[in-house]
Amino acid sequence: LWFLVTVAPVIGLVQAGAQARADRYMYVPMVGLTIMLAWGAADLARRWPAAMRPIAASAVVACLAAAAVSAAQIEHWQNSETLFQHALDVTTDNYLAEHNLGSYLLANGRLSEAIPHLEAALRIRPESATARGDLASALARSGRATEAIPRYEEALRLKADYADAHNNLGVLLAQDSARWPEAIAHFEAAVQIRPDYAKAYSNLGNMWCRVPRPSGRRHSPNIKPQSGSNQTGPRHRLDLGNALAKADRQPEAIAAYDNALKLDPNYADAKVVVGTHLYIVGSLSWTVKVAASVAGLSGSKQKGLDDLRQAVAGGHMEVANDAKIVLTLFLRREQKYAEALKVVNGMQTDFPRNFLVAAEYAHLMNASGHGPEAIAAYRK
């Protein structure tokens, strides 16, 4: 009864996934059969004590056989490659195994191995838009853009709302200035399909920066970035903020940067951007600040400096260096020469031949009233 009740939901009356059968469908049903066998063997041994040894021997043999089969199965389940390769070894015309193996190899940068499996998946199921998109990605990453572009276009004919294909096709088209309008159209389609698609927003922002804009107009489609998304990591929020900033959508960009810091309060990349924004807006005259606040922008010089200090302390080398440069400029403007010199001296140790660092040291000497030292620094 246990077996019949628990196996009923997976016998095909109600379809669960694309597969018709799977090993996992037997996990719960076999519990009942195993209990029946164990308790039945115990009852049999009590009634006929002479049967105890044969029953025990059978149980040991069954356990050893199950262990051997499990060990063999574990070899196939090490990762997606071994699993789907085994599926291909024991089946024919297996679209799912070909596509999944190709996708796994693609994700791991094994492009020459991925392409044949993705091509095989398309031979089995030519109407698959995702397989065409994955094949196009493998070709593009292999330097075969001219072959990839028609594959993406075919994928979009099969699935017009395929956001990844729109974005990836836009990236390829953006390499040809004559096709920039097409690239922009695909990036816009991608973010309209998936309003949380940070990478497409970033690509679209880059295109808006390249393409000349008519006076008084902004390249800004009617798109509202959504906070509830499957791409809510701080890196995605930062990319989204960068794209919105390039599109002259400053309040939304700042909101995206703030979201990145809410997700990771120690995210140095976002702290550099937010700190710079806070200081600049905080430095504006009172009347301009009022106008900026109406536009949704606010700032604080002290908070901006604090964010930059934290980015210097907690960022990786490249980000920390960017933060040091900006922090030094702002500290000099605030006449906090001692702290600025401490930052610059550290940069001179790291970059002894960088003339911009040497020039900033000279500026600080001059601004702090150390004329002779400034002259010597400028000459150096």
C-alpha cells in the first residue's frame, strides 16, 4: 500500500518536469518495500530459526551489491560533465544531455568541446532557441562573431523575448559603428523584457555614451529598474547605477549605488562612487543644493569623505588607489593637508615613478605654504 500511494504521483498521470522517469522517483516508495523486507525477514527468522543464517547472508550480499552499484553511480554523479556524458553513452538522440553538457562546457570556457555538443542538440531539436543562443555564445567567445550573429538572430526568431540573446547580439553588433542603432535596439529590448538585467543596462549606458545625442534630449527609454529581482547582488546594483548615471538618470543611479551598499556595507567599489557623489553635492552652494534636492539629489561632505576613507581601508588595490586619488583631492580642498600628505606619501611609496602622484604632492606642499618644497617637487 505504501509503495502504491507514494509512487502514484510520479507514474505520469501528473507530469513533473520534462523527464518521464528518474531514479529519485523511487526514493520514498522504496522505503515501504525495504521496511516490508526487513520486518518480513525478522518474522521468518523467528518462525524458522534455521533460516536465520541464509537470511543474514542474503542481507549481507544485498548490501554489498547495493554498495557496489552506488559506487558505480557516484562516478557518474561527480559533476554535470560526468553525468551528461554517461547519459550520452547509454542513450541516443538525447537533446537534454547534449545541450546540458554543451552548456556546462561553455560555462567552464571549454569552447571547442562545447560547440559539437550544442550543434548535436540543435540537430535533434532545431526549434530550441536556448540551444541556438548557447551555440552563438560559444562561437562568439571563440572569435567567430560572423557565425554567431545569425545564430542569435535565429534564436530571436524562435523566441522573441529571449533577453540574453538580445543582449549578447547587441554586444556583437556594437563592435561595428554602422550597426550601433541595431545594438541599442537589442539592449533596450533586453531591459524591457527583464527590467532587472543589470548587464544589459550597463551595455545600453555605454552605447548612449558613444552615440551623439540631439541637443536637449536624453537616450532614456521608459524603463523602471526593479529592486525585486534575481540579480540583486551588489555587483549588479553597481553596474546598474553606472548605466543609469551614463543615461543622465542620476537619482536612480544613486539609489542603485545605495542598494549595493545595503546589500554589502563594505563594498568598496560602491563606496568610492557614493562618497564622491556625497562630497560633490555637499560642496554645492545652498541655492544649488536646494535645486539638487528637488531633483532627488542630496549630499554631505563629511559622509563623502568617510566613505572614501573606508574604501581606502577596505578596497582591493585598484579600488583603494582610485579612492586615494579622489580622497586626496577632496582633503586638499578642505585644507586637511596633514591627512592628505599621509595618503600621498603612501602612494609615492607604491608608485615612485608616477608623475601624477608627484604632482599632487607638489600641489599639497604649495597649498600648505611650503613654497621651497613645492618648487623642488614640481622640478622633480
